Amino acid sequence: MAKFLGLIAALAVFSAWLSVVGNPHVVETVIGLVLAVIAGFWVFFKARKFGAPPK
């Protein structure tokens, strides 16, 4: 479930970035991919920690 949420977050961030930029070139696309990867990993680790049983 955490992988799915991370993927959805990454796609949403990348889509939002492309809609803000408009007609992206290579640099804007790379920036969007970096932002998407960071957001995806952040959501993945937060969702994984949230779904873990308490210690």
C-alpha cells in the first residue's frame, strides 16, 4: 500500500509541476522528476511508518 501511495504522490507532484511550467524543456523536466522522486519517497516512508504496528 505504501508503494502505491508513493507512486500516486510522485505522479501528482510531477503532473502539477508540468501544469505550472507549461511547455517544459530538459531542465524543467529534470527538476520535476527530482521533485516527484523526493515526494514519492517521502510519502512512501511516512505511509510505511504509519502502517507499522506500534512498538
